Amino acid sequence: MLREAEVSATSAPIDRASVKLETCAEEILYLLGAHGVELLFLNSGTDSAPLQEAFAVLEQRGVPAPRAITSTFESVALAAAHGYWQATQRPQSVFVHVDVGTQNLGAMVHDLLRDRAGAVVLAGKAPYGEDAASAGARSSPIHWQQDVPDQAGIIRAYAKWVAELTRSRDAARVVGRAVQVAGGGIPGLSYLMLSRDVLMEPAGPAELRRTAGFARPRPPAIEAGALAELAARLARAERPLLITSRAGRFGGGAEALGELASACALPVIGRPEAVNLVSSHPMRVCSEELAGELLAEADLVLIVDCDVPWIPKDAAPAADCYVAQIDRDPIKADMPLWSFPVDLAVCADPAVALRQLCGALAPHAAEHGARWERRRARLEPEIAEASSRVRARAAAPGVAPGDVRAVALALGRLLESERCLLVEEAVTNVPALSELVPRNEPGTLFSSGGPGLGWSPGASVGIKLARPDRPVVAVLGDGSFMFGVPTAALALAAEAGAPVVLVVLNNEGYRASRRPVLELFPDGASARRGEVLGTRFARAPDFVALARACGAHGERTEGATGLEDALGRALAANRRGDSAVIDVHLEQS
């Protein structure tokens, strides 16, 4: 069945003048739903009262509105909206309490920015009125304390769009614009401030309540001249290489990349933040060692939707290598020192561009097809052998159960057989997951796309809401688990009826913070004493007890020992409607 927003976009606009809406708050909720926003993650405060009442009123009247889901912490709510976006490409909404609630969104706004994901944040604002005659007037000392000079400044550097609704008659324009900007072009965060005295104003005139006419731009394609040049260079290249992080995030991207890689024997590397190329594809390079070798010898590198294609101090293409780039935002001006060498930069949607490139490459097959076949004959066994070496080393008799490679092998077997959606936030253990946990179906891997830790517990709930037919398993570090406010995330999963499984790779500290100290000071005092300040916990929380306190299933394993059985029990609990936490203890390093 089509949602109302889809109907209005494909047929004559629905007459909404007959819908009974009495307050601005009611109108805002109604308009969000009309624009396709299905969920509102609510963290309430004194400023949300008109919206809370509006939800009850609209339900009584049978007027459609987004589903409200109570969240006990704001960052978890935004992570859930982000996860839902990744699974659907539809922006959802979050309500936060004035400036303090905005601050509690924390690092999740950074992840949204870097992943170019869409969401609408509604933020309360201190009431303007003080007198008894003003509806919604200030009624508590907090209404003065939370009145700050620049509330939007908290988030301005990370938001795509910031506005305040100052009169109810503009509600239709402002809400439509917020959703349009969040989901259109390069998606991002729309931040809309709402004071409760405005929310309590009468709804705007019905004749102004338009819901059509907020078109989102269609995905951009490669300009014809750039397409011809890129196809010709790719056809002639002896040692081409494609690097991507997110080419498979959007519909058809993984399939188009698979077709292109097969057509001209084009190897694909890069840290996967989505299923870009299925693990079984013969051109998918999972070995980091081989990836480095291919990068060093490449004569053409094509970067597709990737923020950091390589780490220059560790590896880089040769100075005479031709570098082309396809990205929705090739300039990346919000990264001041993004200066990777690029000879041809193309502004285009990755999925659209890859399909175009497949078509443009086909006429070159007659002249260059023999070269492509020679490359295929060389690369396919080389890639397969490198993959086999990775798995053989992980399964070698000397590998301890607490080695993350043994854990990754065990996870890969069960996640694949159970058709689980994988949410990854493993930080320093990402290489082991990338190499050893296969993903053979597009749209089954999710990652934050940004540096803000603590994303995966909340995001998993959002992904489960979007894909209720599939089990959702997050694999994350113990640091990420604690950053993710697990009590709030598990409470949100229960509130939303969206149970998830969290597999915590527990190395009892912040390995990501420990490694730089030992790398920069290999002979320093920290290395000599075998410990780095601030990276171990004197008394780490009991994650199993925490899970059970939240009504979730909880188990602990010593590395891979018993992990498959524990994960099986967790998935069984998940099918019964309960979330689960598996605390997997790794060797310390």
C-alpha cells in the first residue's frame, strides 16, 4: 500500500482541508506523517507537552501521524533514526528537550554528517510568553535557565539546515522544507526549533496546508564527456583498482559494482561500510595484505563514495597513477585537509554512475577485452589464494579461542546461516570482521560511516524497525557498548518491540586509544611498564547483569568457545521478542 506522501507525489494532491486540526502541534505531527515520516523518537520535557497531547488527540480522531516511540536518551534516539535511514533511505524524526537535549545528541550528529544520512530533529525551545494570558507561558525556573543565546549553535556545524517555527501559519512550509532538505540532494540533519507557546497556537489556515511541491532532486549522473573519458581510461588501464566504502549503500549500487567488476576484471578494495561487493564475487579483495599490494602497483585508481581511500603514511598509489573519483560530494569541504590527489572528480550518485560506467565500458570490449581476460586469469586465483590464507591463519591450531580471528570465524558461520543483518562497530577489530565474516547479500551490512562511537546499539533498533523480518546482530567493542548507553538502547528496543542482539567484543578497555601511544612511543615509559594510562577499567561493568536488568537475555563466552551456541540461544530469545547481549571476552592486546 502506498503511503500518503507517495500518493501525493504520484497523483493529484489529497484534499487535506477537511482534516480537523486545532493546534500547531497537531498540524506538525500530521504534516510529518503526510511527508512520509513514519517514526518520531520522543525524549520528552516541559517543552514537549503540546506534542504529547497532540498525539493523544490525533489518535482519538483517527488522524494519521508518525508512530511515537519513547526513548530514554537522545543519542540513542538519533542513532535509531540513522539506522532506519540506512535501511530505507527515508528520514525519520527525533524530539529533544531544548539545549540540553540537543547536547545529548552528542557524537551521533557527527556520524549523521559523515554518513550523509537524513533525519529531522525537532527541538523544544524556551517559551517566549511570561504572562498568565499567554498559552504555554513560562511556568518553571527552568524556562529561564534553559533560555540560551544560540541554541542552534550547538549543532550548526553538523546540521544541513537550521530553522525555528515562529508562527503557526508557516507550519506547512517549514515542516515540508525540513523533510525535503533532510532527504534530498546530499541528505543531512534538519534541525527545527519549536517553542511550546507556538505549538499551542491555533493550527494555520487549512488553505495553506500544502503537502505537495516539495520535490527532492533526482540522483545526479555523470556528465557525458567525463563518462567517456573515464570509461576509456578504465578500458586501457593495465592494473586498475576500485576503492569504496559505501557504493552499496544505495539501491542497485552493489549490483552495478558487481557487474562492472566482472566486466573488466576490476578488483575492489576498501573498508566496507555496506555490502559493496558480495563476499563470493571473485574480484572482492578481503585480504588487507593483498589490497596494499594492489594499491601500490595500480596504474588507475577509481575512488567511489569513500572518505578515506588510503592512509598515506602506510600505503599510497604510485606518483604516476591516474586517480578518478565518483562521489556525491567530491570536494568534501567539511573536511578542511582532505587533499588526496585526484585527477578527475565526478559529482554523481554512486549507483547511477556505476550503471552508466558499465554501459560506457561495453563498446571498449572489442579492443580491450583480451587484456581484461588476461587480468582476470591472473587476479582470480590470486584473490582466492589470499582469502584462503587469511582463513587458514585464523583457523590454525595455534590460534587461541580469545583471538578475534577465531571469534570472527565463529560469527561468520552462524550469521550467514541465520540470514542476520550485521551492524558493525568493532573499531580496531574491523579488519578481522571484514576478512572473515562473509556478506553475500546486498543490504545486510550497516556501519555508522563516522567517528562517533556508541552508534550501533541504537542504530540496531532503527534497522530492526525497518526490517522486522530479519534478525539484527550488532558486533561492537566494549567501549562502543558503553558509549552507546546500553540501558537506554535496550529500553528503546523493548519500547519499540524491536529486539536486537548485541555481541560485545570485550578486550577490557580502549584498545583504539592504547595503540597510538605504543605506536608513537614504542620505547616509551608506557611500553616499558606494559600499560597505557586511561585505557583499562579498574572495575568493568558486568554486561550480562546489565542485560538482565533491562529484561534482555545475557551470556558471557571466553572468546570463540561456546560462542555459536550462545549466539543460537540469543537468536532464539530474539524470536521470542527479547533482546540479547553476548559478552565475548578476547585476549588483551
